[in-house]
Amino acid sequence: FQTQTCATCHMQGSAQIAPSLEGIFGTEQELTDGSRVLVDDQYLKTSILHPEVQIVKGYAPAMPSFAGKLDEEQVSDLVAYI
């Protein structure tokens, strides 16, 4: 989480470039298209690899894709951490 610089944008108290991930697992988030999504393993994995697919309301599509930059184990470790 720290090594991949996720904390820069996602930790509570950041400049709020992105939603805080503290306690987010298991919650529902509203997306820019008005739909709602459950924050579960699959949502987090998709958000890490393809962040442009589902953008949380109130935030710009600023997150870079980590597809091809992280292997499956690294993605799983990030999801488990969150």
C-alpha cells in the first residue's frame, strides 16, 4: 500500500484526491453514473486494475491503472490489506 503510493491519495487526511479506504470494505459507494456498488474483493481488484470502469461520485478519474504493473499476488495482497 505504501510502496505502490496508494496512501498518497487514499489515506484519511490526504488531499482527498480519492476516497479514503479506511473501513471501506463491505460498504456501498455511489458511482458517478448514479449506480451503487458493494466494495468487495472483486470491486477492489477491478478498481486497482481498471479504475476507469467505476468511479466514485465526487472524485475525478485520476487513478492510474495498475494492470501490467502488479502481478496477481500483489493485487491480492492489496485487496487483503484494504
